[in-house]
Amino acid sequence: MYVDTLNTRLIGLRGLYRAGYRSVLAYRADLLFGVVGLVIQATLTVVVWRVLYAGHDEVAGIGSSTAVAYAVLAACIQSVVMPWQFSSLPQRVIRGQIGVDMMRPRSLISQNLAQAVGTMVGRLPIGAAGLITGLALGGVQAPHSLLDLLAWVVSMVLGIANIMTINLLVSMTAFWTLEIGGVLILYRFGSAFLSGALIPLWFMPGWLQPIISWLPFQAQIYAPLSIWFGTRHGAELLGTLAVQLGWVLVLFLLLQLVWRRAVHKVVVLGG
Amino acid sequence: MTTPIIEVADLTKEFWRPDVRPGRFAGTRSLFTRARKITKAVDGISFHIDPGELVGFLGPNGAGKSTTIKMLTGILVPTSGTVTVAGQVPWRDRRRNARTIGAVFGQRTQLWYDLPLRDSFEIIRDLYTMDPATYRTRLGEFTELLDLDEFIDTPVRSLSLGQRMRGDLVAAMLYAPPILYLDEPTVGLDVVAKGKIREFVAEVNAGRRTTVILTTHDMDDVERLCRRVVIIDHGKILYEGDVEMLKAQYVTSRDIVVHCTDFDATTISSPFAQVISADPFKATLRFAPETTAAPKVVHDLTSRYPITDLSVLEPDLEDVIRQLYTERTPAAARNTGS
Amino acid sequence: MVRTWSAVREDLRASRILLRAGWRAAMTYRVSFLSTIVGGVALQGTQLLFIGVLLSKFNVIHGWRFNDIALLFAMRLAAHAFYVVPFGALFSIDQAIQQGDVDRYLLRPAGIYLQVVTRYAPLMALGDMLLGFGSLALFAPQSSVSWTPGKVAFLIAALIGGGLVEAGLQTFLAGLSFRMTSTTSLRILADDTITRFSSYPLTMFSRWGFLSLTFIFPMAFIAYLPATVLLGRTDQLPIPAWLAYISPCGGLVVFTTGLAFFNRMIRQYNSPGS
């Protein structure tokens, strides 16, 4: 009798983690260009922001060095966690291979998440290269205090969990629509904008800021980075982390619900 | 002596890829390695094909068979050696070569996936600058030969494998190229479909004198269509010549099955053959064709026993090929002239 | 490597036939038009949002005011449409090779490049077209340019030239696919760099940076150089002004170079599978 213990579950997931990690190394060229790309992007971004700030000391209460560092860090995070390729889930649904996945002993959600984490870890060298470039150009500074750094780590983990959950949620729309290509593209660029990856939310128009702060996206990049730069302290810091945690829980719940409906659709309705 | 339409001399093709020892961090190491592993996919092969022949190309997967075909069609550039097809070098005179050949690849269609089958034919008609009247006549002939009427207006993506294969065959022959390459054209098809394809190929070869090069794993294809075969393994030619001669050389034994109604077949024996199996109604005997001719054994059995039915089994080509593959030595020593 | 006149004529005929087939096939798709347009607009449109939001807070960048930067962006977007609409299918070169389509192209009496570029009709490009010409219609009148028929003609030549620069660059990189397993990430890198940074006054990237972006990775020819001519800002360039005046020709040079390289690399093609 096969006993499904925590140990066996972890072993199974580790295999998928490895698959994600290895898939990054499988294409040596892709990894290399990822690094080169981010180094170029980091360099040019630093220049753009410095030129933008020429003649200003502060804009929207933010100084030049902070804005530059933010742009570089956001680019690094994006390249590690949100690569061009989403999970293979949508393709597998369209090709009808999803039935096989559903028969596997591990839950599909943990399968996908394990693989996504593996891929992310595989891409860490890219982010590292970007960070080094930023440091070399004098564009990046470390957080002011150790507390800020530790808080950032917690916040970043929550942000990453947020990103992966929403990624998977959006991928699951493949079960209901053929238009998955359009949905994914809209999501990718919409979230790049709303998460603060493209532009720090400090610079957004006044009327847009409240709307964005109510969405889960700002918890992905803007929240962790505003902690890195020490703009949140004390109660505000805890509040931010709480909101992030809240979003992760809500999204995870939503994911389970959507997944159940998807399984129902495929298994019962033969979707 | 007819001039060969295809001439291949000392043809060689080498590939290389990064060489990494498996083990920990093999994936990461492959990013930095410079060592290369060179594979000789095709190693100095030579042969020729006369116009109007129907030649079978056989060989295990990865043996260099497809690589050879790709060099013949001009898809790959040889590392060394020469290929001449209808007086042209395929990879150099690519466009002119394209007009003299038709090709069907079993795995991948050349038809336009989203458009009706008929549209693909029209596109080919235009691309190959066919005369409209010739196109109409020929399409009419082929439509009848292969029963295309029922699906000629269906999008290619909705066709069954058999229908798609028929469509691909027509598309390849539409502009009447003198040479036709077929790569596994009957794989995955049902018996009826296979029959139709073979009929078409035979007709195109006999009726229009199209030179046909048939790559296949299906021995029935070879038995029914090919007079000559080229067998390639490990990049070299294992055998090149007549199918019949191949069988004669490699077949060490043949079987005779005899049937008796009122006689106990288990008592049958022969000085020329060995009993393999026997039940009261049927006995199977094995003899060596090298030492004893079939008629002699037949005569011996029929003159001494009341046999109601008798059949001499054809040597199984598949067994012959399998033996060849296991031996893996070029047939030059055993080939008594081809 | 010189193509004969008959080959060129053959290709002109073939291009008409294959393009028609491609667009007819595209019409059979069941995915909605809207979704495809959205896809096309999303990537480039994000950049527009970026510069729009930023310039509302910072009014000037490197001495260029908002309305002129907007023109620069619009020119880049319109030039991009001139690349993506005819050449968009080039993006799928890796799939064309891996799925065995290039094998088939080698057996047809038509150019390989032509067959790759016409293998499907890039519907998403229609979104780029909408965005490009729309933003041009919006921002050109608001810029500092005093438009004359001559300047409009120059603009059109510059847009076509800009499209050819991008096409040439992508064609060059696509040629590498015949040698390497996958150049997709490399081509996306080039595309991203152009998308993100070609619509700025490139002299802001220091003299050395500007020269690299003009002569090594020639994206200056896409929008910036022609814009300096239209805005009368050629005196700010570290290169002679006449180079900027003939910048639309840069596209021709880049494209012919890229295409020549692509055709050369076909010789190195190793068909996939055994």
C-alpha cells in the first residue's frame, strides 16, 4: 500500500523543483542572453533615470539615487521571477495533455509551484549579474539597517508567493477560454505596470494611486522595495507585511477554488 | 548503358556537439565546455540509381539513412564526397533541383494546414508555374486514382492520416517531377490505405517512369514495390542490389508446409528436409536452399506421400534484414555481383 | 552569393502567392480579433505608458520637452509597424527549424527567407500598426516640428527605413539559428533593448554609448537620427549632420547586410532529427 507521507510528498516535489531548475540550464544560450540582457538593461536604466533627474533634487518626495536603485532592483527581480515563459499549463490544456497531469499523485498546484520555484532558482545568476552591475555603476545601495534587510527578505518571499500564485491563476483561465494568448499578454504587461516593476508607484498620478494600492499587484514588487528603501517603519512596516500575507492567503484560497472548478470541468464535463 | 539519374560517390557527413561527462552539475558544466564530439553519420558511401527505378532505402534508425536522403535532396551539405541528381548538385543548384524532385515525409506534411486541400494544390500549381490545363488534367487523374473527391475541400487540419498522406502524395507529383522521394509514407496507416498508397506509387513509377526512392521500415512496402534496395547502417552501405539476390544470399533455410486429409502427417520425413513441426493434418519441414533446390524437395514429398496441399514459404525479408543488422558487416564479401 | 535576376523574379511571384495563402489561413483562426490586437499593443503600449507617466512628473529629458519625446516615441512605434507587419513571422525561425519546416522550404523553388517570412500572417502586427500610426497622428502635430510636405516625405522615408533597420537586425540574428539551437532569447533581447531604449535622445548615453548605438547596434537610425533632422537638432550630434540627413538609407544598408548574412548561414544548416 502506497502511503502518502509528508516525506514522499516532498521527494516528489523535489523532483519537479529539479525539473524547473534543469530546464533553465538546458538552454545555455538562453541563460547567457538573460544575463547579458539584464546587464544592458540595468546600465541603460541607470542612465535614463539619472538623466531624468538632471536638475531636480527630489521628485514626488523621492531622490535620484533612490529612484535609480529602485529601477535596477525592480529589473533584477523581474528577470528572476517573472520570465517570458509562463508555466506550461496553458499549452498542456490546449493540447489535451492535462488529463495525464491530473492523474499524477501530487496535486497539480504543488507540481506547478515546485517547478516555478526551481526555474526561479535557476535564474538567480541572472539577477545576481544585474545586481552586480547596479553596484558597479554606483546605482544601488544596500538597505539602511539590518532590520530593513530582514524585513525585506520576508516581504520579498511574500511577494514571490504572490507572483507565483497569480501566475498560476491566470494560467488556469486556459481551462475556460481559447483566448489564452491575449489573456497572458494582457496580464504580463498589466502586472508589470501595476506591480510597480515598471514605474515606482510614488510617481503614479494621484488619482491612480489609491486604485493601485487596493490591487494585489503592488504587493509583489512595490511593497518589498519600499521596505528596502526604508520608507516603511514600525507600524507601517508591519501593516505592509500583514497586507502582503493577507493577499497571499486570499489568492491561494482563490487558486484552490478555481482549481476545483477546473477539475470539475475536465473530469465531469469532459471539458 | 543508361546514364544514372542519381550518382553518389564517397559521400560523408559529420556532425559535432558539446562533449560533457555526465555527473553532478553536468548541466552547468555544459555551459562552459569546449570539448566536441564528432559523429560520422554517413561514412563514404557510393551508389547510383538509374532513371525509372524504384529503390528501397533501409536501415535502422539513426543509421545514416535519413542523413543520406537529406544530402540527396539538398537539405544538407555533405562534409565530403559528391552527389549528382539529374545532372545537378542538389545543395548548390537548389531551386532547379527543387523543380526536378517531389518529396513526401511521413511525419510532416507540406500542405497548408488551415486551408482546404484544394487550396494547397493551387498554391503548388502557382509556385511551380504549372500550365493551368495540365494542372486540371493531372489533378483529375490523381483525384480519381486516390479518391480525393470526398475530402478535397476539407481543411488539411481536419484530415485523417491516410487522407493527409494521399494529399501529400498528390502535392508531390502534381508538377510531374522525374524523381520522387518517399520517407515512411505508409507508417501508421490501415491496410486499405497502405494498399492505395502502394498502388499509386507503383503506377507513378511504371506509368510515368518516375524514379522513386522509398525509405521505409515496412517490409511489405519493399516486397511489393522495390526491385532494388540499399541498406545503410552505421553510415555505411551494408548491402546494395536486388531484393531477390539479397534473399538468395542470406536465406539459409526455407520452409515447406504440407497438408494431408486421410494420412497422418506426423509420419512424414524426407532425406532432403528436416521436420520442424507436425500434427496429424499438417507438417512443416525445413530445407537448405543452398544445397537442395525447392523442386527436389517438393518432388520427393509428393511422390511418396498423399499430400492434398503444399506450399513453399517465401523467404521472410524481415528475417534477412534482421540477420544483416546483427552481423553488421558490409555485404561486399558476400555480394556476388550487383 | 549573387542572386540571379531570375531568382529575384521567381521570388517576387512566390511572395505574392505565399502572402495570399498566409493571410487566408490567418482568417480561419477562431481566436478573436480583439485578443490579437491586444497582444500586439501590449508590449509597445507599455513603453508609451511608461514615458507618459514619467514625463508628466519630469517635464524634460536631456533637453527634450514632452511633446518632442512623444514624437520620438511615435516615430519608433510607427517604424516598428513597418517591421512587424511584413516580417513578423521571422520571430518563429526557431520553430520553423525545429518542426522541420525549413527542410521543406529547401525543397521548394523559392527563397528560404521569403518562405520563413510568409509562413504565417502576423495578425498581432495589426495592433502595432494601430498603435504606431495612431500615436503618430496624435503627437506629430503637437511636436515642435513645423511640418512641410518635404518633412512629411522625409518622415515616411524615415519610418520605412526604421522598419528596415529592425528587420535587418532581426534577420541577422535569425541567421544564427542555423548554427545555434535557439536564438529566441537573443532576438527577444534585441527586441527588448530597442523597445525600451530606442525612443530616447540617444546622446544621453554618453558619446561612446551613442556611437555604439549608431554604428555597432544601429538603433539610432530607427527614430532618433531622423527626429533630430525634423526638429533641427542635428547640431547636438557628435557625428556630421549629413549622416543624420541620409539616416533613412541606414535601413537599406542594415537590411541588405542582415539578409546576406542570413542566406550565408543557410549553408551551415543541420536539419533536426535523424
